Amino acid sequence: MATGCFGCLSGSSQGKEEKPLIIDVEQTIADAAWDSFLHCHGRCRRRFLRRKNFKIEVPINFYSFEQLEQTFKPRKRRAGAVDAGCGNGPSGSRLEGKALAHRDQTSPEHTGLETVFNNDTGEEQTYNFKFEKIRKATISVSYQKGYSIGGKANFSLGLPKVLSDGSAGVELDMHVQVSKTTGETFEESLTTSATSEIKVSGYSHYTASVVMEERSLVADFVLDIIMSMPAKRAPVYIKDKKTGQQVFVYNLNSLLDLFEDNPDVTRVKDEEGKVRADAVQFRIEGKVDGMQLSSHTINLSGRKIPGRELNSSGSPDAAQASDGARTSDAC
């Protein structure tokens, strides 16, 4: 095994070009190792060294990524929206599917199911009410600033529950693991069910309405992450692709020096207030966009059927129709 210039250079030779918004830490470390490898050879020898002929291995297990506090700021986006609603209620009201211009996207949206019970007899009747629906919602997560490892994202995000006023609550709705720098979509499924007995008076029309609430989550998020080297140093191996022989070992001993030219990477201090050489802090900035499944309510209302009131003899004034239950899914 050939090992060259163990402590030749510990920093990276950074150019003056514009820095990427998403920093690939693995690529940055590999670049530093390659620069160190080149500087261990004379000028003539460097002319014959081609990076494509070598494999640079960056063991990520020598690094730790600690997530700090995350913050969310809901956006007040205004656009047309559609409310999918239920069928006609007893008072003639209807949650109609219609576009609402300039609707605040943080306000709730509703879907519903309506079941109508008609009792055309003079006796009280009992009906079984059963409701079950699988609800699905999707959340898209993307970020425009931060870091990646070999072109892949590597952080988790706790999505807060959206409150009725559109703000982000303290309680978390779900956690997602983000692995793509180009953005990811996550799906949440929830089964909503209810079972009940409904007693309907004689010659009455009862309506059971189930209203399910969904809340839009459109927010910007900020997440700080500390990258560190628990062992205070981390090796990088360079191998000849043709022979597989290890030709160089680069020891990185300062993340502070490695990222010193990048203004988006901040310093980390220890408990005594001293700047740590083995750690730096990244800030991830991105957005989430989607829906959250919220609560559901069951409303029961009723009215007498016109022309079906009992007369003094206890029989209906009009001919009776068969009783029954009618269910309409208006979603």
C-alpha cells in the first residue's frame, strides 16, 4: 500500500467562483483531498495526473450531523380554491363545490357525506348510522439552501399542525425524512369512521351530515444543523481505479478551514466560547406545500314531513309512504 504525504495540507484551496446555495459536503471534502494529493507531487508529475483515473472515498461515518431548532412561517397565499361539499340539508343549505376568489389558503377546506333518514310512520323508528372513509393528504417538501451529502439530502423535518387561524402550532402532525435535493412528496392516510343509532320521530325527516376538515399548509421553514467530527479528524482515501491500489490518505482535521470561504457556513463555539475547528453549522431554508387532515364533526338535524302530521284520531292526514333511509355521498 502506498500512502503519500499524510499531513501535506489540511485545508482546501477554494476558488473565487460563486458558491452553490446547496453545498455538497462530500464533494467539498473530496476536492480538498484531491488538491492535497496534487500538491504532494512536482509540477511535471501533476500534468499527468487525471482525477478521472482515481477513486476518492469519503467515509461519512466519521461525521456527525446534529439537528437544532426548526422554525416555520406559514405563507398567506391567495388563490382560487374549491370546496367539495355535501348534499342538500334540511334547511336548504349546501356545501357547494365552487371556486372562492381570493381565498386565504391557510383557512380550512371541507368535504362531507350526508345521510337522510325518512320516517313516514307514526311511530318512532331507530336507524343504524355507519360511516367510514379513507382520507389521504400529500405534503411536498423542497429546499433551496443548505447542504447535501453526495448530492442527496439528509435531514428530517417535523411538520407542525396548522391551527384554525392558519398559524403553525407547537404540536407536530408528522415527521418526514428528506433525502432528495430536488424535493419530495409525502402521503398521509387516515381512516375516519363513526357508528351510531339514530332515533327518528314519527313523520320526520332527519339528516346526518359528516363534515371532514382539511387545512392547507404552505410555509417556509428554517432548520439549523451542526456538522462535526467526533474523532477530531476524518480520513479520505484515494485509490487508483485501474489497480485498486490505495495511493494516498488525506486527513481532514479542520472543518472550519474547509468551509472558511463560504459565507453561508457559520462557526460553532464550545461551552467556553471558543470557536471549534471540528464543527460548522449549516442553515437549511425551504418550503412545504400541501394539505393536513384535521378534525371531523357529525351534525344531526331534523324536521317534520309536511302533510304528515297526526290528526285527532292518531292516523296521518295523508297517505303513508314506506319508511327508509337514503344515503348520498356528495364528495
